[in-house]
Amino acid sequence: MNAIRLIAWREYKQYVFSRGFLLFLVLFPMGMVLIGGAMGLLERSKPTRHFVVYDETGLYTDDIDREIARRHLRASINLWDMYLSVNAEAEALEAGSIPEPFSAPDLTDRRVSAFEEAGGFDAAATVAAPFLKPGAPAFTQPKQVFRRIALPAEAARATSLAGVEEALRPYLLEQRRAPVSGDDDGAKLFAAILIPKGFGAGEDAAPAQYWSRNLTDQALEAIVTSALNSALQRQAIIDFGLPQAALDEVAEIDAPVSAFRPDRAPGKGELGMKDRIETALPAVLTYMLLIIIFGVGNLLLTNTIEERSNKIVEILLSSVTANQLMMGKLIGIAAVGLTMPTIFLLGGLGTAVAAGGDSNIMGMAFETLFSTNLLLVYVFYFLCAYLIFSTIFLAIGAVSNSLQDAQSYMGPVMLLVFAPLPFMILVFENPNGLVASILTWIPIYTPYAVMMRAAASPPMWEILGATALMLAFTTFLIRIMGRIFRQAILQAAPPKIREVWKLARKETA
């Protein structure tokens, strides 16, 4: 036992105290912060999309402008809510100290209208100021991405839709820059909306035309379509003899819907954000499990190949048995695999505490993690998945003198590791369905399937039965792969693929 402990400590220390691992621990959180900052910078520096509208009817340009302004305001309020969740005192948010419409659980059209009528972001900042944390930064409203500009002179002089198309083509192809008020250099024309005289709601009506060279960013096209739909609906309301404001009032109606779970006690079944996080957290842990298993498995493989090719393993086996060497390696690398998520868990926990506990999503995620059995389930199935795949990697390392030798074995293994990924979405959407049950009963996928189903209360008999089968399979696999490791680790030449099965069947003394 002392020999196993020493080998495990050697393997653990070799990686955890290496410069590369320590550098990774420093660079990973820094990288996450930099990525977050870069995304925010990219969002703030997103170019303004200039577009023009040629409306032969003269009826719809204002509708497009209003829809763009409304969507921009809605997106800005959503960012304001996120700003409050991070920068407002938790007690103030829980007590509802910041009144509606400046703080509310939902973002509805009615709230957007009320927010603007109440004074907008200047009034919101004044109301929220007493409840912000010390040193909280000021809220900055995002800039408006889409901006309508005047038609170029040659397009404005055109007397037909075809003439406008020809006049705008050089601007849409970026061969010329469109004139913009206050900018002597002009701007690139992102899109053009052409509305013919016969545009309307009838089947024979001429369609509006959306022209743009950019086929990937469809946001403006969606806004224009929504604006024109609303305008046509408003006209239909008027034709039916109803006041024009009726459509606006109808559009502001939001059906109040609450989600409930039938397996909760009466009066406690309504779902909140914590319940949503509890549902999504197993999926996050499953993918983290897959990544870590693959990472530590590769560590084990490369370490074994290196020691074998450099004859280090011969020195080690002069002092310990092959079984002790194998167990020490498995334990040491498993500890490495648990160290990484533990460090990130502690770092995230500290961040959540500093951010205000229950008032932020991270805080709710950690509360869910520690108030349920998810953490214990994760550790148990991590160890099971690790034993399954690490013994395979260890055996591959024992029969390979180089990474090139290992490639012939790694292809099928990688196929096995990542085969369930396409089905994980189906398991997440229907955790007690047929696909989830099938994956649960396949021993090498049991850890992932059970983790993904952890929050869905799967049948206990199924989980216990599949887990028992997985443990039996793991025991069998360790025995088979152990035979390969013990007999191949000292062979000068790596065995051929057809000889590996003979090694697996042969008992060693």
C-alpha cells in the first residue's frame, strides 16, 4: 500500500506542481475574463448598420423606425436588468426596493412602454442609485445598431422601383459610400428596403423587397418584417371599424403563465430560476465530466508511453510490482482530474460570495450544487467513468512505444468516447425517454446518461440496475486491461493488434 501511495503521489506531483499546470490554472480564469471582456468590447464596438428605405406608398417608413427603436429599448432594458442583478444590493432586490417598471421579474411590452413613460434610463439610474453596491459602475446604454439614412441623390431622383434598384446597387456592393449627415466620408450601405405601391395584405399584393449583400445577419430583415406585419394588422383593425390604438393595446397583453412541478408539495410546486438552474446544471456537469475524462486519459496515455520508451518503467518495476504501478498511476491521475474542477469550484464559489450570493445566477448555481446530491453523484460517476476509460488508455500506453503506435488504437476509443454526444440533446430534452434508458444501460455511457438525467427523477430501479451493471463491467475491464498492462509493459517491441487479445486472455502469475 505504501508503494501505491508513493507512485500516486509521484504521478500527482509530476503534473499538479509542473509549470504547465500552474500556468494553466492562472491563464484559464484570466482567459475566461478576457473572453468575457472581449465579447463585451465586440458588442460595444459593433458597427452601425446603415440602411435606406424607398417607400412608394409613403406609409411604412415610420413603422420601421418605431420598431427599431422599440427593439433597441427592449434590449437595453434587458441589459439594465442584468446590471441590477450584479450591481444592486441583494437585500434591495429581494425586498423589491427598486419599484416597477425599473425593476421587474419579467420583460413585457407593457413594461417597455411604462419604462419609457417613466423617464427612461435617466430616471432608472436616479431611482436605483441608493440601492447600488459601493463602487458600482454607471450603467451605459448600448448604442443603436441600425440607423436609417436618407436615400442617395440618384436613388431619390429615380422614378421607378427598377431605377432605384440600379441606383442603389453600387452602394450595396460597397463600390460607393452612402452620404451620411455629419460624416464627410459617408458610410457603407448595409441594406435597402423597397416597398412598392401595390404592397399590402392581399394575396395579389406586391411584396416588399429586402436587399443586402450580408446574408448571415438577418436581424434587420426580421425587424422590417415585424414592422410591416404590425402595420398591416393595424390597417386591418381600422378596416374592421376599430380604433387604431386597439392593436397597440392588444399587442401589450401578455398572458401570465407560471410553471409548476407535480412532484412538489402543495403550494411549493412553482418553478423559479433556481429550479431552471437545477435542471440545466447536470448537462453542464456531464460535458465537464466528458472533457476531464478525455484530458486525464490523455495524460495517462502519454505518461505511460514516455516511461515505457525511456525505460523508466523498468526502473520502477525493479522496486514495485506491475499491479502496484498500475494502481498508483490510476490513483494519481484521478487526483489530478479532481483537482482541476475543485480549484475552479472554489474560485467560482468565492466569486459568487463576493457578487452577493442569492442575487446572481452563479450564486444560485452553487446553492443548487451544495443543497442537492449533484456533487456526490458527479464525484461517484466521475470515478466510474475514469476507471473505465483510464484503464483502456493505460493498456494502450503499455502496448505502444510512441504516440504514433497508439494512433491505431485511439481511433476506435475516441469513437466510443464521443459517440453519445449527438444523443445527449435527446436525453436532456426527454430524460426518461427511450434513448436515455438505452444509454443508461450501456456501461461505458452510464456515467454520462445518469448525470444528464440526475435532475429528472429517473426510476430508481433503472439507475441502481444500470449502476450495478456498470460496476460489474468496470471490474471486468480492469481485470482484462490489467492483464494487458502487466504483460506488455516490459516488452521491447509493442505487440501487434492480433496479439493483444491473447494478452488479455492470458492469466499472469
